[in-house]
Amino acid sequence: MKLFWKLFITLGIAITVAMVAAVTMGWNIGQRTIQQSLDFNFENREAIINRASQVLNSGGRDELARWLRQNQTPVPGRLMFIVDDSGEDILGRELPREVRWILSPQIRRFNDRRFEDYGAGRNRFSPQFTEVLVAPDGDAFRLLFPPTGITLLNILALPATQLSVVTLAIIMAAGTALLLAKSFSSPIVRLQRATRALAAGMLDTRVGGPVGRRKDEVGTLARDFDTMAEQIQALITDKEMLLRDVSHELRSPLARIRVALALAQRKAGDPAQQDLERIDQETERLDQLVGQILTLARLRSSSLENHVDVDLNELVSEVVADARFEQPEVTITLEPGAVPPIQGNGSELASAIENVIRNALRHSGSGARVEIDLKSTPTEIVITIADNGPGVPEEDLNRLFEPFYRVDPSRDHQQSGYGLGLAIASRIVERHGGQLEAQNRPGGGLAMKFRLPARRNH
């Protein structure tokens, strides 16, 4: 399972549990509060009325006001007002709108029984009126117990609200988990892509950006990666520059050796000609090696130029025709495909295909047979070049494209080549946005696959 989904699921479950637990606690508190308010009709009301009557009888209006100031909320969810004959609270507080409406002149004209029934009606949340309390001086008072109004706890206790809150809690938990998981996994994914790109040979790859500016451990890792990439690029660049410079320096003495060799061949007698020819052959091989080194260095240090439409069927056919002309004894079969043209450098692609074909012929020995076919998909074009040679050990397949790397000498029958042809071919394919792959064939032999991106029509 990917790290993103691990983080998302873990954080999502943790946040959801925490939020649902908090909401559940809120429901319980709200339900207890409302239940206490409902139970007030049956348990506490008479006790409060009796207590108010005692205070009124012992201390009059002033003592009743002091007692009320200390007991403005006798139970959770209920307020207590005491109004005089004028309909005003003895503490001077503003009465709730419902209470004011009930105390209006029209309602007051009802008889006491109607008035009493209205206040203690079936709606448990309506203001609760009591009978008249009369002070020793003859003043009359009434107690009112209106609800505290709609609160968050009241709302949470409603069944419909519970479902909505749970749904909202899950959505918020999922959103929070998504943001956290993305913030954790995104820089790791960026580091992963950068690592793969660097391993593929793109030495200028850097993580940088927001990830590199982070102050946490991930940011430190990104900066360490960029430092490592810079050092690797510097080392490889220095190596390639040294190889290129040495190759350039070798060209001049090689040219002088060949001139001196030509003069020696004119002056020497017949017995020395065979030795001089051998020297000429080795000099030619050394010159070719220097040329391939310079070609590889140029491909690594320069960008692709001379983009044109390249007909791959025509290009491969020309390379195959040249190979058949040079080695008429071998069997080369070509199956063209309906592949679209691509943008690229035709001479470079021809060189890459030629290197792979020559490599296949060289390692197939006598009775060499090479099969070539072209196929196309909406996203890529695949050119497969397969031989009937001994194949390559599986552990060596990924190293075939390294410069100067050679597998078991038993595969190299002619002991020719320098281990640069496939490296050059691979670099050319990479410059065209593709990849060169090697795999052993089930029936024996090696198959090389050119995977080139198909051009998109806009």
C-alpha cells in the first residue's frame, strides 16, 4: 500500500474517532440538560415555589429580590423571573418575548384559570406560571420559568442534528486527513521521482522548490539529495571532460603515427609489410575507439539538434540494406509496421539502430539470424531487434548500456568492439525521449527494444 493511503486511512480513522467522540459527549451533555429541564415540571417546581413564598413572607420584596439574584437559573435549561402586578420583573430584567406576549393586556383579561392553563400548557418548553404569591403588605407576585432558549446543546440533542453532525464530522475528518497525508507524502513522491530521474542519467535533476525550503527532516533530506546530485554531476562531468580531452589529445599523435607508418610502408621491404599492416590495423582500431569516445562525450554534453520528421520504416530499411550488403551471408528479416513519423535526428537514430544490428550480428556467430519489427501504440513506437545468439546473463542485462562494459568473453566471438556501441545507442534514444531495453528471448537470443514516444497531434 502506498504511503499516501496509509497516512490517509490512519489519520482519517484517528480524526473521525476523536470528532465522533466529542460529538457524542456533546449529545450526552445536551440530552442531560434538556432532561433536567423537562424533569423540572414534576420535581423541583413546587420546592422552588415554596422557598420563594418563605422568603417573601419573611423579608418582603427586597429579600425576594436578593434571593432571586442568586437563583436566576434554578436548573439547567430554565430561567426564573418574578413579576409584580405591573408585569415587570423585580430585578428589572427584560422579559423574553413569549413572556411579554402572555402578559399583554389581552391575555391578562383572561380569568385566572385560563391564565394558569396557558402558562402550564402542554408544551413543556413554554413559560411556566405559578399561582399568585402574596406578601405581608398585600403585594402580589408570580413566578415564571421560561426555557433558556435554543442553545448548541439543545440543537445537538435533536436526532436530525445528530445525523448531520456525524456526517459533517466524517467529511471534516476525511478532508483533514487528505491534507495531512498529502503534505507528508507529496515531498516523498517528489524525492522518489528525482531519485529515479538521477538513476536514469538525468544528472541535472534537483528536488528544490517548496520541498527544499522546508525546515523539517524532509526538507533536510531534499537538500542533502540536491548536494549529492551536484557532486555526482560534477564527478561524472569531470570524468567525461577528461575522457574527451584525452581523446582529443590522442588524435594528433595517431595522425602522426599513420603518416609515419605510410612512409615506412614505402621504404620497407616485403618481409616487413605484414608487420606494418598489423600496426596499421591496430592504429585504425585505436582511431575508431577515440572516435566513439568523442561521440559518446558529445552525446552526453549536448542537447538534441536538427529536429525533422523521421520516417522510421524508411530509416530502418536503409540500415538493414547496408547490413545485408556488408554481410550477405546473414539472414535479416524486417517486418515494417504502420508507425507514424517522429520528430528527431535521423542520422543519430540510424547510428543507434546500426550499432544494435551490428552487435546482434557480431554475437550471433555463424548462421546469424536477426529479426526486426516495428509496432506502434497511441503513446509509443517500439522497434525490436532480436538475434539468435546465446543471450546475456540476467544480472548483466541492466549493465549492457554502460560504457566499456563487456559481458562474459565467451559471448564475444570475434573479440571486436569496445563496449561503446550500445552505450551510444542508449544515449541517442534517451535524447529522443525514449528508452533502450534488453531482454532475453524465451527461445534463446537477445531482444533489444527501442521505445520512442509517439508524436501527439494537437
